[in-house]
Amino acid sequence: MVTRMAERTVLVVGDAKMPLRASGQTGLAIERERHGRDSGELRRLLNSLECKQDEYAKSMILHSITRCVYLLEAEASACTTDDIVLVGSMLDDKDNSVKIQALNTLKAFSGIRKFRLKIQEQSIKVLELVSTIWDSELHIAGLRLLNNLPLPDFVHPQLRRVMPALMDILQSDYILAQVQAVRLLSYLAQKNDLLYDILNCQVRSNFLNLFQSTQPGSLLFEILVFAERLSEGRNSPHYRAVKWHYNEQSLHEALFGDESRLADRLLALVIHPEEEVQIQACKVIVSLQCPQDVRVRPSCQPSHSYFNNGE
């Protein structure tokens, strides 16, 4: 049960009261850590998570644990992999808010090197959640966690299966989720064994709307980075050694096909008000005009592309 008081919120576990959102209590814990003393705040929160709680209480406890991990560095580093397993078990909770808070807590712990391998074990579960539950806040939390981890090779088969879901999130209308999705896709585009799966992924007919100058600069920059990495990947000798076939609605055809209007979008972005968008648009243009294996030549001539077809 959660009891609200005038100055702070406390969690009642049995007969014990545990602060959840009390800036004074947190400040005291930080002060104790500065003097080399363990406040015990993080350990109390983790212990309370093991007790039977309702969904709201679990969500609030996880939120407080996340804050403590960021604020109480020594206490967070003293936690164990069992604590990570405990937090990870919250991903199976039936309530989405608990899942979201657990994802945020795992991301906080992922900043501590010794926990990264253990948190990586949750990667497949996180991908499953992101691809099967249509919830923007969950997408943001899950993708932020994945973007904060080096994804091991054993996750690649699952990544292939969830690629359509990642594309759907990218084409949604929730900017924060779109940015996180395209950052993950940009990272995956650098993996040789995943590049074709990304390029052959089906997209909507209006996919190039993501390159419109009316889009937020943060999203435009990330989508341009994605396009540059895809262009460089498809122009690499390793990738060009194979003759690939793409479906008509694929990302490849939307970006690089004969009917693509990407050139027009890029040229419009060269005069975008934000400098980083301008620069990144130019980088994409260069990557499209010069295949990677000849780009080192001083007299590099533009390759055959739609930039040279009167556009």
C-alpha cells in the first residue's frame, strides 16, 4: 500500500515505511555516500521489491531504484548479479508500467561495467517486448536499453525476426520512439549479416516523408545517419560480391531504387536551418555518388546513380 503524506511519498511494507520520492531522504543518502558510508537506501528498495506488491507499488519501487543507481554510485556498484536477475524478472509482470520501469532500471545498471553481460542476457526478452507490445513508452524504454548495450551475435536471429516491428516503430508518429528505433537500425546496418535483412525489409509507400524538412532536426539527423550507413554498406566490396534481390516495397527500393525520389529530399535538406542536418545530408549525397572502394581516389568520379539522371 502506498501512503501519500504532505511532504513525501512513502511505501508501507508490513509495519515498515520506505521513502519512495523524498528529495530530502535522497539528499541524505548522497551525503552519507560522500563520507564513505552506505546509506542502505538502495538495498532496502531492492529487498522490498522481493516482497509481494501490487503493480503500482512495484512500479514506484523500480522508479526509486533507478534514481538511486544514478545518484548513489558506490551503493549501485556494490549490488550483485542476483539484483539484476530480480529486476529482470519484472519484465514478465503483466502490467506495462512495471515493465517500463524495469527497463529503465536495467538501463541505469547497464552503466556499470560488471553488470553489462548479465543485462545482455535480457536482450532477447527486451526485443520480444518491443516487437509484440504497441506502447510508445515501452518502445522508448526498451530501445534505449538496447542502444546502451553492445548486442551479442546470438541475438542476431531474433533481430531478423523483429526487423519489421522496428521499421513500424520508425514509421510511427512518436518522435522519441522513432529516434531510438533508427539509432538501433543504424547500429545494426553496420553488421554484415544483417544488412540485407534491413534493406529488404518492407516499408510504407510514404517512407521518404521521414526525410522532409518539416521533421524535427533530431529525427532528420538520425535518419540521415541511417541512410549513409546503408549506402556505405551496400557499396562495400563484401556486399557487392553478391547479387541481391529485393521486394518492390523494400527499404532498398524506397531509398536506392530507380523510382526513388531520395535525391530531391536530400538536396532540400542541404539548406536545412540546422547545420548538423545540412552536413549529414551532404555525407549521404557523397556516399551515394562515390562507391566506398573508389572513394579514396583523388579524381573520384560519380558512379551511376539517380543524382546523374537529370535530378
